[in-house]
Amino acid sequence: MISHPRPRHGMLPPMIIYAETRRNFLEDVDLNRLERRLVDGFKRQTGSVPADRAVWADEYARFSNALRRAGVDDDVQVAIEYHVSAAGRSRIDVLLAGNDGDRDNGIVLELKAWSDADVADVPELVWSPYGGGRLAQHPCLQARKYKGLILRFNADIREKGIDIHSAAYLFNLTRRRPEPLEDPRYRHIIEESRLFLADDADELSRFIERHVRHRSRHDVLFLLEKGRIVPAPALVERVARMLDGNEEFDLLDTQNEAFQVIRHAIAGVATAAKRQVFIVHGGPGTGKSVIAVRLLAEVLASKRLGFFIAPNKAFRDTLVEQLARGGREYREDGQALFQSSWSFHTADFLKDRLHEVLVVDESHRLKDEAYQYRGSSMVEDMVRAARISVFFLDETQRVQWNDSGSEDRIRAAAKKFKAQVHPPFTLTSQFRCGGSDGYLNWLDDVLQIRPTANFDNWAEEHYEFRVYDDAAELYRDLRSRNAENKARLVAGYSWDWPTEGRQRRGHVKHVTVTGLSLPWNFSGENWATAADGIDQVGCVHTCQGVEFDWLGVLIGPDLRFENDRIVGDPDKRARTDSSLKGWKKAQRDAEGDSAAAEAVVAKVQAIIKNTYKVLLSRGRKGCFVWCADPGLRQYLRDRLRFASRAPAVQAVSAALAPPAPTTRFVASPPGRRFEEWLPVYDLGVAAGDFGPSSSADCLGWIESPPGVRTDERHFVAHVTGRSMEPLIPDGSLCLFRFDVAGSRGGRILLVQHHAINDPELGGSYTLKKYRSLKMREADTGDDSNWTHAAIQLVPLNQQFQTIWINPDQVEDLRVVAEFVCVLP
């Protein structure tokens, strides 16, 4: 539209603000009635009037001149401001409907008042005059997008053989020699969608004559507004091809099991009268996004309208590129299928019956307030808008002050809209970071997000983690691993992130440390897949939801290690950082309320730590780290020793980490108990089958390992047996923690069962990976009424057998403690 950006509107059913015949439209223009009718139409159908109303009079008057000169019948249909439902916020300026003497046709026309434009280095974008010059879609690309959306989502238009043509009319731009908008780089666009400039007014009139000379046989405008919204078979097939044979979307092991369970559950409520809500929990790399995309494909294949919702634009852009490989026309379809969460504040499935399924990835990033968001709760939007909403959630990945997605909020929204909430699913197996659950457990523990254990020897051979003193050396090593364009550098928000200087043309190198100076990722481009993405620095918003083989992370001064604590410092973040916007006001509001003040501090710490957790968990094969704080570098090196005992694992640095202290017992600790010294118990723990029983007597005290915060819940014990090798060698001295909280699935636990004795050793303790098999009690009507079907105690050494605890024995099983690490 002219020189104003399109205002964002909610995802609406197909809607025409103004529809008339050619004769009546020209009369409304001549009598100055058009603007008033458009205002009334917007208020009646959307409740508001867009900001670009100021340009309507000139815009539609200029179009009316071309229509007036065209030799077409007076009863040809004219629609203005047609909302394409599948496109969410997309509004077509003008849509003409008629017949060419043989078949019915529609013309999609994009109007712009640009008086200047230039080529851009970014594919399919141009430099527009708006706002002093900015990147924008080529006008013909916008028109082509709308045409494709109609043809691939409106079943009645397709089935009745109605053809759609597209064009752009820049009525203030006189053609130059050569004309930048007709540059060869845009040839594929203007071949599919016509370009008309100021000197082409007569040619535009002839274009209109050629396609819509007579009134259409069908009521095309009615079909556009009320037609069945069903994805075209070609689009469904395209989505399926995007997944099939693409290793990035393969489902492995428990991912496929979870997918099949969720898919079956969704199919069971496909025609439910009331709204349905599903919640899927999973940490980084557990396959949330892969399963979510697979679910979308299933929904489309069943001829239902579904959308993939992702608050993170970078991930949406990557999915669009995957869909568009080998077919440019599918790029616009991908932008319709992979939507942001901003666009649903007016949608209501019980009223519009439009959205069968919304698959919501990264649900923890949903918000209540955001720039240009006109609703009050994105969580509520998702529940209200669809028959079935599926939320994929990891609450430890909230990285902005206004991130509000949580299971509690989802349940509250479901209660408000009388939706049925199904029992949540939890994905546990990790397929990123070398496939190691241990690495992510280690990150949580190291960043002091939550105390964890089961580091699983992740650094032994599966994943490469390096700490650098020199950021330039890190970058050189990272570039050497970019042969397949799968290495990227990311950073925290300690460097300015301005709006200016972030375009490819005239960019500024904002991320600067000693020996290294690079720009942030360029605006308007997909940094994750760009050929020169390694020469730009990504942030948490451009990498969340995507992953790379190799990742470099620059940790700024906003995170440091002091007094045995990881400290996030909001004052060390750049002044342009908006992720913590609101915390200072919250701090002022909490004055005099110690509990509220502590909650503000805790939230600030969580956001800063979560940001770096996200950054540090994007690599499949390895992660290289540089920290501004030397104390944090040394802390990471110290903690690496508890991730592996292999000599090959090392923190790359000129300064080597100090050797581990020699193990020694004392009868009476010379320092603080539990913080500096830990008790050593003789539990007779066996890592084979149930081991020998003995009293839990204290044998002495041992120094607490460096880099691990301990308290009265921690103790040390010898473990004998080989069933947990290679993680826990026979005879290892191991650190444990009492008070096992939260889900036990997938964790390595010390358990006791008095009712079962090993036939060979006669003992009751064992150390194994805990796995619970659950089933829902039938006919209870209670979503939360689940029971254990069995418990498996699983060895890591495949030479040993899994121990099964049957349902009638579950109550006798006691979880004693959780394994933390093997002491050096």
C-alpha cells in the first residue's frame, strides 16, 4: 500500500470490506463516497480502521482512471481490501472478477504510490522509499503471493476452474532506463506477476480488458469470501515431500513413539464439539519442532486446515525455505502455513469454524504484550482460535521479560474457553548435542538454572566443548568447520543491537571484542541458511528453534562467576536490549515487599541464564565458548572435568586447568560440613543387579569437588559392579543427592526395594536409569488419573538385563538418591 506499512490484523475468515460493480465503484469515487464506505466496512467487520486510510482517496482514484478506460462491462465485480484468510494479515488492495469470454477470472492488483525504488542484494527484496529507505518485497511478489494463496487454499475457486492473475501498479513511478524493478534478478517474479508503472496506465487497462471483460458466470466474490478453505492436494504433497527423505525431519526412537501417540490422540478428537488442548513438554533437542512439523503434515493430509505457529521468525523462515526448495511459488504458501502468534486475537473457532488445528511450537515464548500485538493473551488466542491446539513447551527457554507461556497459563485459558485438556506428554530423549541428555543436564547444573545430575560422560566421546581465552582463535576454529555451511557464531546481548546499520548495505560491526569484529545478522535475511552466515553473529532470537553442527558462543559481561555463584547482571546488557524491558519498573513496584523483590531478581537471573542455555544448546556436534569474565572461563574448565574422565577432553586455552585434588578421607572435617566436606556412606551400592545390603554408616568425610555447589542433601558412596559402565566404572567413588524432585524419567537413581532380593547377591540397593511406563485409568473422566503400568531399572551396559518392577510392587520401591557425577 502506498508509502505506509501494512497494519497487522488478526487471522480472520475470508473477508471483503467493499464489494460493488464497476459502475457503482466509479460512482462512489466520483461522488467522494468511497472512503466513508471503506471506514464503515472496516468498523463493521474488524472493529477498527487501519492507519493507511489517509491514502485511500488518491490510491483508488488513480486505479479508477485505469478501470474507467478499460473496455469492460459495467457489472464486472470490484472488491477492495480483500482479506486472504490463509495469509492472516494479508490484504489485497483490489480484486476484479469477470469473464474473458471463455472462463471466469480474477485479477489481484497491488497498488503502490512509490516514486522511487532500487535493487537490493537480498533475493526478492527491493529498496523502497518508505521511512527514508528500507528493504521491502518486490511489489509483484506481493501480488503473486496473494494469487497463490487463493489458488492453493480456496477449494471452490480451484474446483470451478476460476483462474487468478496478478499484477502491481506503481502509479507514481516513471520508468527509468534501465528500470531497477525490472532488473534480471527479478525476472522470475515479473514473468509470473505483471509490473505496471506510471507510463503503463493504458497497458494496465488492456490487461484488465483481456481477463475480465464480461460479468463472471459464477459469483466469484462470494466464492472468495465464503468458499471452502482446504489446502490444495499439491500443497499437501509438497509438505510431505519436504519431510520425506529429509534427515532433519526424521523421527528417531522415542520421538516417533511420542509422535504416534500424540497423532492418535488428536485423531480421536478430530470432530469433537468442544475445544481440545494438548501439551507436550520437552527440553532442547528432544524433537519438539520435528514432531510439530510432522503433526502439521498429518493434519493437512487429512484435508483439514492446520497451521504451524512459531513466535520465532528465524525458525519460520527456515521452514519456509525448506518448503520452497525447487518451487518458488511455495514460499508464499509456506509463509501462510508457518505463522507467527501475533495474528489470532480475533479468531474464534466456535464462531468462524476456520482453524481445525494449531500446532504451537516454542509455546513458552507466547506473550501478553508485544509490539503491534493487539490482543491480551497469545495463550488464550491459541486456545480460542482452534478446535485442537497442541502446545510444545519448555519453560526453561523463556528469554524475554514478557514471555508468559506455561502449562498453568494454558490450563487457565482452557478453563476459560471450556476446552478439554488432555494429559501432558513429556519428551525425554535428546537428539541434539551429540545425542547426550548429560550435556543438557550439565548446562542446567553449571548455569545454576536447576540442580541436576546424570552428566552421562557426555564429553567422553560424543560432543566437543571448548573454552577459549581468545575469541579470535575461537572464530578461526569455527570457520574451519564451516565447509557445509553448518557452523555459526552467536552472542548474548552485551553488544548494542540497533535498528540502523544492520542491513547488508552499509552494515556496522557491532559485536567487537579483542581481535574480533563482526556485524549482527543482517536484517531481512535468513542468517541461519545464508551462504555467508558465518560472517555474521546471531542472537537468541535468530537461533532459537534451529540448530547447527558447530556453534561458537560469545558470553558477554552480563554473565559472570563470583563467590561460587553464576550471576546475571542486567546492567551489563546493551542499552538496546529489550528482552529485560520492564524489570526496572517491576523492581520499583516491589519496593517494601521483600518477597516481590526477590521474585523480580529471580526472574532477571532466569532470563539471562536461559538466554545462554539456549545459545549453548544449538550445536549438534560441538560448542566453542568465549567468556568476557575470566572467572567464568575457569569455572567452565573446572566443571568440564566432571563431564568426562577421558584424557582427550580438554578446555582449549593457553592456561591449563589445575589438576584435580587427591581423594582423601578424614574422620572429622576441618571445614564446613556439606559445603566444603561431604560424608562418605557405605550403602553397599551395586551397579550390577541388586547389591549387598548393609547399614548406611558414615565412613568419613571427603572434600567437596570444585565447581559443584553442595549442601546437606549430598553424600558420597562407592559403587561396585559394571552394569553402568562406561559412565560409572566398577569401584567408582560417586556423588549423590537426596531429595529427588520432579519427574524421575530418564534419570540415574539409587533405589531400594525391600520386597525384592537379587537371587545371586541377596541385596536390595541398585543404581540404574529410571523409566516409568504409565497408563490412564479407564472411564474415570479425570485427565490427571494416571497409574504406573511398570517401572524399568535400565543398565547402561547392554551385557546386563533391565530390572522390571511390576505394578503390584511399585509402592515398595523407594528412591533413595540421584547420581550426580563420578569423583575424579
